Amino acid sequence: MVTVDQALSGIGESLSSSLSAERIRRVCKEVGHTWRERELDPVKTVHMFIHQILNGNSACQDVPRVTGEDVTGSAYCQARTRLPLEALQQLVGDVDAALGACRHSLRRWHGHRVALLDGSGFSMPDTDELRAHFGQPGGQAEGCGFPSAHLLLMIDAGTHTIRDVAVSPLRTHDMSQVVGLHPLLAEEDIALGDRAFCSYVHLALCLQVRRHGVFRAHQKLIIDFTPHRPHTAGKTNPQRRPYSRWIRTLGKDDQLVEWFKPAQKPDWISQDEYDRLPASIVVRELRYRIRTPGCRTGEVTLVTTLRDPKKYPASELARLYGIRWDIETDLKHLKTTMGLDVLKCKTVEGVMKEVTVFVLVYNLVRTVMIEAGRRQKVDARRISFVDALRWLKHAPPGSDLATLVVNPLRPHRAEPRVRKRRPKEFPVMKKPRDQLRRELLTVGNEA
């Protein structure tokens, strides 16, 4: 079997060493894992797990054939179960640390590193354990659907590598998990997200630790750019006045306002943390219009802690928010190209291991793209993700990085939101399979 660290040896020594046999053994010992020396030790199991994800998260029975190992699929599955989740998470951290130099040099916005935030989801096998832990979408009777999890990602805008993920039950709001990702942001970093992340508490928490936020204004937020306009502090608001106090106009549809601490504490923050927040904060509100033909959104209102209009012009902030859409492409690669959309493990710990290795492999593919972009003298985002994935999957030990496919520039591309390939025209399952099977056999016997 060609191990991934051997394939990566021609790209970077620090990256290759983070997945070396020595490093994997050391990490396993650090988390208290012990093992007997056998055919499937932690080193071989980790590399087989990585190859499994590289091959579209293939079945465990197929992994020995893919990797050329003389073991059974059952033996590999048991070895994978023995791997500690903490060790896999530490290996992800090692790869992330090896990418640190890239993050310091690639794609900064006005000197700031930018972190993209977005939530998504994935489904998994229908087992009692997974259903009890994650839940399943409403409107599905027991046995007629699949458990689904909520996934929150923080992606570096410069390298498009995943900084961290938070996996939680399906009915979990992004805001309740995002604070757990804040420690990954350094001072003066910018968190960039959609409406789900725009709240007084989140912006106040960012300011407390000298981070910045740029978020699309929540749809329930009342924003008025009229100078000296009145505001309200009461719970009832029949005149639909803003709850913020106008301070200063910075330009057309651009202003500084004072937001006040809400009386009701959100459920996701402790009372002590909430009490430490200031009584008010000063933020900037701005609105701009999108005139690109084919774009569904015609007007965007932003709320940000970047208050200096000379250092951060409104047009630049509008351009910055346009970067947020890159995370949609990243999610498509992670869920559709790589197959995270539907996982296969039947236990909570197994699902967490799968997600962790998906993140590890995704970041390795992004690393290949970064190096290919450097050598081919193009933006790494234009390197084909699929081609980088295929190279990593088939690269022989120590081979030099091949010339990868470069995607054409397609600014302002407009595509209709329709499906060309028709799904099979079968009805949706509304009864458990056992009941449907009995009904089918009953009808057959009556005939």
C-alpha cells in the first residue's frame, strides 16, 4: 500500500511527517491508546482509513482490495473501531499546523485573515443510537427516514482549508456552536458569515477578544439609514422603529449605530458570560445593491465591527462579503465530490471518526492544490479539486507533483437552479419497511 505520507513527501516535509508512522504511533500513545503488534496496527489502519475516504468512502469490504492489503474487510472494520477519535483529531491538528505558513502568506484582506463560517448537514444509517443522538427531519415516521446531523464549518478564506468543524444534533442553531470555534481566530482576524451569525451577543463576543465580524443583517433586524432618526428601547414597537441609536452617517446607506444589550439572554450562553458583556456596542451598518444579471439577491445589508470608512470603504466590504459564497463551493466538494453527504458508520463515535478523516483528507487535497498553484503560477482556487483528489489517490511514493487541470475563469456565471437528471419516480416511504413488506406479501397472497 502506498501510504499518504509517501505520496506527500514531494510536496512538503512537515506535511509528510505529520502523517508518518512515527508520528501516528506517538499520537496514539499520547492519548493513552495501547495495542498489540499485529497486521493492522494504528499506522496501517490510519492510512487505510485515509484511502477509504479518498476512494469515495468505499465499503470496508472494499478497502483491502483498494489498498492491496491481505486482510479481510471485517478485520479492517474492527481495527478502525479500535482507533481513538482523539488520535485522529490530533492528526488533523498536525496537518493544520503544517499549513500555518500558507495561511500567513495567502490571500489576506487589508492585512486581516478571514475565516468563512457556514452550517450544513449530512445523513447516516438509520440506527437507534444515531436516531437518539442526532434526531431526524420532521415529518418522517420512525423507520421511514434517516438520522441527520448539523455541521458547522470554519474555513480559511486564503487556503480554503477547514480550520475546524462542530458536529451536533440536527436541530442545533449555528450560533450555539460558533463560539466554540472562536479560539481558532487570532487577534484582528475577521469572521465572515451569513444572517445566522448576526446578533448583538456574537458581535460583542468578537469585540471582547479583539476579533472582527462581517455578517449579513438578520432578516428581522430593523435598519433605517435616515440621519437622526428615532429609535425605541421598548418591547412593543408598533411604529417599526430601529432598536439601535443613530450616531453618524459615513456615506450613502452607511452609518455608525449603537446596539444595546437585549434583556433576554440566549440559551446558548451562560449567565456569567452574558453578564460580562457590555451594555452597548458600536457597529457599522451598510447596504449595497448587486447589479449583476442573473443574481438572485438584489440588495445586501451588512453589520460589521470594521468601523473606519477610510480604511475599510463600503465597496471593499461588499467585495469581501462576496467571498462568503466560496464556502458553498467548498461544501459541494466536501459533501458531493468526496461523499460526506451520506456517512456509513452506525455508531456516534464512528460517525465522528468519519467526519474527522473527511476533514483530514479534504485539507490534504487543498494542500496539493496550493502547491500546484504555486508551481503552475495560477491562483490555487483555479486548480481542479477533482484532479488534485485523483492525484493524491494514485500518486506513487516520492513522485513529483503532476501538472493539474486549471479551471477557466468564469466571473458572473449565471446558472438556473434546476435539475436536468430526473430522479426515479417512486413514492416517498411513509411506513416502516417491515409493514410495507407485509402489505406487499398480503396483496400477493390474495391474488
